[in-house]
Amino acid sequence: MTAAHFLRAILVIAGIATALIVSPDVRAAADAGGHDPVALWALLPLGMYAVLALAGMRILPATLAAFLTALCLALPSPSTSMDMLAESVTNPLTVVGLVIALGGGLGAVLRKTGIAQVIVSGVLTLVHDRGMRATALGIMAVCAVAVVALGTLAGAIAVAAPLLIPVAARLQFTRIATAVMFFIGGCAGLAVAPFAGSNVAVMTTADIGFPQYLMISLPLAVVSLVVGMFWVPVVQRRGVASADFYTDEEAAETVGPDNPSARRSTAVFAAVLGILVIGSMVANIGITFPLIALPLLAIVAGISARLPVREWLSTMSRGIASVAGIWLLFWILALGIILVDSLHPFEAVGDLLRPHIEDSSPFGFAVTVALVGWVGLPGAAAVQVVLVEKMFGQLGAGVGLNASTWATILFFSSKADSYGPFPTQNMLGPMGMARSRDVRTMLLTGWVVLVPVIATYAGLLYLQTR
């Protein structure tokens, strides 16, 4: 055992032991509504998960360690455990894991039928002889447009990933560099998506229209993409050093671009995909879209290529099985977050900071509330908007904040936690869909983007409250 392994083992043991020691007090605070500062100990699993990931622990052991720490803190009864298991099945993280598995199946079918190779050949023609930054910006822009169209990061990246992974593989992008492009591009698109639930919540709560919302959200999208252009090459160099490349099969090398049958199948696939995307935009069905679209697109691809049913089932099964482990990881992580949320640590954060907020200046109030919203439960952006409004809405009106400033606070509160400080589904989803497991680099990416984003919105709030 190396010194690094020993240190990580000590951290895990210390975290679980601490959880067992403080568990009675934390559970008592949770029973009282979570307003006791002791409830802050419930954030220990999330903190430990981030620390272990940064320390280089593999994603499965880090996830299990965080889950066991949360379990030792909450110590739920058998009946409560069953309720939590039932809740975890429909948790957004678990659904994202299922979407990743279905995306793996679709990707396998697209490669088998030659559709992926035709798409790759077309995209490679467009980006031929362009630099890495320009190509990375192009991939991030595709992800952003997909998210804007569908209004959901997980759903859009799930549909785009089987098409973009072969492109990235043929261009010699590493898995983690591809994951970073998916993440940054997806988050940039999510910031300005008119149909995203959290964005609708911001516009409704602050009583502003989409043009005014766009003026608030556009800086985040621009900053993310600009930072991504310079950060992706850094991540790429690190990935190259560890030989983190896709396989030849994932690069869609198996079918030549001159195959007429593959071209016809690609045309049918593109037409059905376009119809589904337009239908999703009209119906605004969110995360449900990829659960319907991915299997349907796989069926369309198989029928249009005249793939035998038995061969289609075998290909689809192999594709799903290749990423099924990631779905399991997401389910375990969802259970851990449910356990943490049951102990109400975020209510304690709000109570701790509220007295300091009430007597602050408009700028101080705005910054503090935005930061409080930032530490809300990851993955529940629309709920965060509602909670921040309930907790601080009247206080904001009392210190004289206008609708635009309040919308900026709500927007930052609902979007900043996608980038950190802890791993979130918006971070881990693109990572899994790119078939990477490098949580550490994803966390670093989030923080690298978050620093200029915080500076940008602190400046914006300063100008708004002058």
C-alpha cells in the first residue's frame, strides 16, 4: 500500500468514525427541523466525497465512502430506509444514470449500423485543419445549442453524446477532455435555455421577461465558453499523459463513409431526431425526453439499416452493459444525497447567516444571499429559487433591491452549484456520458470556471446596487 492509499484510507475511517460519534446529535437536530448548527455536520459526506476525489481516489470507492458516512450519520429505521430506496429510484441522479445507460446502447447501435461513421465523417470535414481551441469551442457550442433546444442538460447531452464521442475520438480528444467539453458547453446552454425549469422559476419569481433574463444569464454562458477554450487544452495534455483515449471501436472506424446504406440510414435517423427535438421543445417534457427518445432512435436506426432483431438486441445490450456500472454509481450517490437532505443541513446554513444578512448593505445583502443559495441542495435548482425567495424575498424588498437585482441573485443561486464546490449531477452526468470517471478533473474544471463567474456576478451585483 502506497502512502497515498494509506492517507485516503485514514480519511475514510476518520470520516465514518466522526459520523458515528456525532450521529445522535445530528439526528436530534434533524428531528427539530434542522435549525440547530449541529445539523451542519450532515454536510460531512459531501465534503468527504470532494476531498477523496481531489485526493485521487477512484470514483466507486469515493462514492461508497461518502454513502457509508451519510448512512452512519442518518442511521435510518428499516421503514425509513425502504422509503428512501423508493425515492432514490426516481431521483434525478438515478434517472441521469439510466439515461447514460440508454445512451450507451444507442451509441453501440449507431456504430453497428454505420450511422455514427457517416456523422463523424461529416463533422470531421467541417473541422478539418482547425486548431484544438476552435474544435473544442465547436463541440461545446453543439452541446450548448442542444441544451437550449431541449431545456435539460442531462437529456440534451444524452442525445448528443453518442454522436459527438466518435467525433472527439477521431480527433484524438481524451475521455476527460470530452467530458469537460460536454460539461462546460452544457452548463453554458443551460444558463440561457428559455424552457429550463430553474430558468422559468427565476423569471416567474422575479417577475421578469426572457429578454431581461437573457441579459443576466448571458455573462455566465460567455465566461464558461471562453474559459473552456483555454482549459480544455490543459485537460487534454493531462489526459494524453495518462493515455486516456477512446478505443478504435468508439471512434466508429468499422464502416466506411461511402456506404450508401449507412447514408440512407443516417438521413432517416436525422429526420426522426429533428422531429423528436421539435416535439420536445413544444411539449417541454424535460428529462423524460431522453428516456423516450434514446430507445426510439435506436429502434429507428436498427430498422432503417435493416439490422436483424437478434443482432439489434445483442448490440443494444452490449452498449448498455458497457456503462451500466456508471448507473449504479449514480444510484448510490443519489441515496447518499437523500440521506444528507433528510438531516436538514441547508436549513441550518440559512439560520446561521440570516442575522448577519438583515443588517447588511444592499450589496452585502445581495452577495450573502447569493452565496447562501449557492450551497443549496445540488441538482434541485428550481427548488433553490423558491426557497431563496421564501427565506429572503421580503428582506430583499426591505433593503430596496429591484427586480433585476433579485433575478441576478436567484440566477446565481440556482446555477453556481453546477460548478462546485461539490460534485453535482450536472457535473457527473456529462462525465459519465463521455465514459470518463475522472471526478477530480471535473471538480477542478468547475472551480476554474467558478472563479471568474463569481467575480463577474459580484461586479454585476455591485453595479446593480449602487
